[in-house]
Amino acid sequence: MRPEDFDDIIAEQAAQQQVLLMALRRIAALTRAAGQDPTAISKRWKLVGHAATDRAHFTVAAGHDAAVRMEAKARIDEIIEIGFQ
């Protein structure tokens, strides 16, 4: 891969994160408008995100799969926390 390929991957990940944040913020606003607590929904999103991470295939060096999954789950939790504020 060329260095510019990595730039494209990073830019795409940032764009996907922004789209997810916008969707989560909208869901949080609709939840509040319906008189419900977004915290309960954010817990469900975290469970779903962790399950999806467990099913995902990561191409990483041998022995690094668990660490990559742990970091991915932490990042998902962080994005969900920000989105549901």
C-alpha cells in the first residue's frame, strides 16, 4: 500500500464516525422528545456494538486480535457516549 492509501482509509473512517455521531445525536434527541432516557438506549447500542465487533474479521498480526477487538470496543463505547450526550 502507498502512503496516500492510508490517508484515504483514515479519511473514510473519520467520515463514517461523523455520520454515526450525527445519527446517534438524532436518536438521543428523539428519545428525549418521547420522554425517555437515552442512557438506556445507549446501553443497548453498546451491547450491539460489542457483539458486532466480536463477529467482525480483523486482519492483524498473530496474537494481536484480542487487543484490537478490545480497542475497537472501547472506541465504539466512546463514540456512543459522545453521540448520546
